[in-house]
Amino acid sequence: MKTYREIQGGRKKGIRLALLASVVMIMLVLQACGNNGGSGNGASSAAGGSNNTAEAAGSEAASNVPAVLNFGFIGSNKLNLPGGAEGWGLYKGIIQEELKKYGITEVKLTGFPNGPDQTESLISGRLDFGSLGDTPAIIAYASGAKTRLISQSSAHTVGYLIGKKNGPQTVKDLQGKTIAIQKGSFMHRYVVGLLKQEGVTDYKLVHMLIPDATAALARGDVDATTNLGVPALKLIEQGYTHLDDASSHPDLLGSSATVVSEEYLAKFPDFPKVWNEAREKALADLKQHEDEYYAFLAEIGDTTPELAKQVNPISDIKDTAFTEEGTKLLEGTKNFLVEEKLAKKDFNISDWQLQ
């Protein structure tokens, strides 16, 4: 039989074992909780990581928009700027401020002598987008250029046909004569359409840029040439014969076309919306400063504000990306170019437009 002391010692030992077991259990529970807490923290970290990843992805998407935007336009002047709402917006910094919101810190502008030269730069990737005449833009797209049309800022471009001094006096007098044109330009389309309407079938077209064509006209090497705007009016003032202009032929008026490369759109899908909204903001400002705007046009056109107003009235500038009038003119131009085989294939304007 166990003594009292042995019994008490056994009880104490049992108590110690129970206490030890309890401590072990508590430690295990705490460790489990710690592990669960760690898992929770890990999950939170993972979630935080996911948020960071999402933010990083957003930043990466934003960083896909190049800091420099390469824009081409037709013309050459000391300010290196186009006219219209686009030119005014760039001149005043309105467009740059809007573009900065999307990471674009510089707009690099390049002037071109004609549309075909500009489309070549767009196709080769030297430009991201550009504004040019509808004819070269359509010809390029019909030839496979990967561009999209994002706006028509004007639908009232007037081409002039001007004869040499003491030369042809009417369009019909151009039968058998030589005419200087910029091949693939709006004025090319205007002259071919005009001669067809007037029944002139025997003529020779030679490709010349406007400065070369003007010099050839002065020498008498060509019988007539095309021109537009202030330079055309200056030639008429100098005594050259005003044979015709497109204001008498609404279907032969030109329109502008702002096109962007699909390559750039892949980097900045919202660009058309961003650009058109910035342009509309610039136009609203322009309308509040009409005199200043015509002075700006006079400076880039090397003329007077009065003549600039006559040639490029603010009323000709469209306040939306596309209008019914402009789209109709595009359709007519495209159909004519296809019929005359100046455009390689037919297509739907709506497939080209981004609205």
C-alpha cells in the first residue's frame, strides 16, 4: 500500500504533467494562430501585391504612350505650325497642356511640301499622325497604308487653275497643253475632274511641287498650274490668268484628313478622343480671339490678316470630328479616285473612320 507521501508525490507529478500538457497545447494553438495569422498576412501581402501589380500594369499601360508625339502637316513656315484649330492650339499651348495629362511631354512637328510625302513618312513610322488633304490620304489607305481617319477639320479647300501670261484664257483652251500638278494631291484630283467636266481629253500632266511649278509657269515651260490659298491669289494679282477654281464646283472641293497610324493607336487607343477634345478646346479659344487668330495666320502665311481672313475664314473650320457634308465629300472623292484608277481599290469610308 502506498504511503500518503507517495500518493501526494504522484498527485503533484500528475498536476505537473497536466500543466505541461496545457502549456504545450497553448503553444500549439498560438503557433497555429500565428501560422494562420501569417497566412492571413501572406494573403494580405498577396492582395497588396495584386493591387500593386494592377497599379503597375496601369502605369505600364500609361508608359506605353510615348512622351514624344510626331505630327505632320502640309506647308512650311517660320513658325513651323499648321493653320486651323490645330495650329492655334499648338501655338497657344492649349493642346500641349491637354496631352500632358496622358504623359505626352513634347509634340514634334514636321511640315511637308505635299500629302504623298507625308503619307510616306507616316507609313514608315517617322510620324505618328498627320493632317493632310483627303486625296493623298485616300490614295494611301487604298494602297494598303495602315491608317485610320480620326477627323476632318475642314471641308472647303479651294484649288485654283492658273494659266501662264498670254496663254490659255479658258479651261477648254488647255486641249493639247501641259499642266503642272502635284501628283496624288487634292489639286490633282480637282484638275482631272475639272478637265473631264469641261470635255478636255488631250492634255499632259507633269508632276511638280508648287515652287517649281510656279517657276516653270513664269518661264512658259508649262501652260497652266494648280495652286491654292494666298499663293494662288498672289499669282492672279501678278497678271497670270485665273482659269478656274473649285469654289464653282462644290463636288471638286477638297477637305482635310487627320489620320493616325495603327501602330500608334496600339500604344494609345484613346488618342482620337483625346486629340479631338483638345482640338475642340483650341477652337473654342480661337473663336474668342478672332483678330489674333488672323494675325497668326498672316504670320505663318507671310500675308496680311485681311487676306488670311478671305482665304481661310473661321467659318470653314469644323467644330466636330466629322460632319455629313464632309463625309459626303470624302465619298465623292474616293469614288472619283477609284473610277480614275488613281486609288488602287474601293473601300467603305466607314471602315476607315474612327468615330
